[in-house]
Amino acid sequence: MQIKRRHWALQAGVRQPPPGCWWPILVCDTSAAPLIYLRPRNVYWHTPNAQLPRYTPSLSKNVIIHWFRQDLRISDNPSLHAAAQQGHVLPVYIVDDVNAGEHQRGAASNAWLHESLSALNKSLAGKLALFVGDPEPILLELAKRFAIKAVCWNRCYEPWRIARDRRIKAALSAQNIHAQSFNGSLLWEPWDVLKKDGTGYKVFTPYYRKGCLRAGVPRTIVPAPQPLKLYDDRANGLDLNDLGLLPAINWHRGVLSS
């Protein structure tokens, strides 16, 4: 089945949803059943194997992706600051439970993440694009759709994240996309404070006295980007509530407010 498109005015008895909203409706319970995606002013029919139509504006701006990870803030964010200096910033957050494996977040962490993303989105004028899945194909698809030449993020240091980020850097480089990573959470990164033999410290006291006190100047705090020109791709992302981060039982409010 080819994708068909009709104007809302042709749909009798259908009320227009809020701006940016998607309504998926399963018409019949079969694997070949078409899905109806309702969007403002348009209705799309497509089968499960058909490509979902994407809104792709004509670009006259230099757009840089900043991939939010464990840095849900706009102040003291080296990656966001660097992206803002290069052009319009497309702010993206991806819930990655694909690569996390046994390190997936628990219910309390998910509730905290929901509230943190909500606050971050407000500070970004509601322009945070949210996705769920493996970051590699998501970032590559965004880069292709918007002709993006650079993706910025702040480094993480868990082994599974390091392995994932290396794969993503290689995939981006293969497409001539510059992957830029920054220190956004540590005074010194692990490879900046080493013993004379080039290995890391295992005891805190020598690490602090011989390592930190003799290391170079720690990273400096950067202000929030001014100006911060944001690119809006919410039409192709998810709503915060669609991420499924909040528990079914409303126990988290008291925890978060304490």
C-alpha cells in the first residue's frame, strides 16, 4: 500500500489533535493491518513495512546536533556551548535501553529522569527532541535528514557507554560527520591523572596528593550559550509521556519532592 495523504478538512467528524501530536490507531488485528497516523492537518495511512513520512524542512541554516546524555543542563555544558558556536543547535535526548543491558535504570532513576527532562525541555523553550532506541541509527538518520556535519556530546565513562560511543564515532566518521566529544562532568579525566608508569591510581590518598595536586589546571566552567539558537525537530520525536519513564503507581511524587 502506498502512503496516502489527505487534508484534515476532508475527514468528516475528526477533531484536530494538539500541535505536534501523533495518534496511532490499529485498524484491524492482522500483521498486514494498515496503521493510521493522525497529525495536525494531515492523515497518513501506511502498512507496517512502509516508510513513515517525515517532515523535512528546507534547510538554510547550519545545524549541529547536541546529544544530551548525563548533562541535562544548559549551563556548564561544554558540548552544548561548542555546538552553539557552530550554528543552530538541534537538542536531542535518546533513551538507550538497547546498549545498557544489565545496566538499565531502575524505577526511581526513571522517575528522576522524567522530571529532569521536563525541566530541561522548559529551559530549551520546549524544543528538546526525544527518541527511544539505539542512538547510532537515530543519529545517522537525523544527520542524513538535516545534512548535519557535526554531532556533539559530553563524554561518559562507564565501559558500556565508552564501547557504544566508539562505534557511533566510527559510524559518523564513515559518513564524513564530525563527532565532537567533551569533558562535561569531571575536573580531570581518568587519563589526565596517572602514575609515573602510565597506569591509574588504586588508592585515594596518593591519587589526590601525587595525582590531582600535581595535575594541570582542571577544566573551567562555561556559561550557558548566548545566544542559543535552537532548531526544532519535535514533530519527528516523541512526547515526554510516551517514553514510559513514570511508574504506574504514583509513588514517586513524595520522593521527588522530599
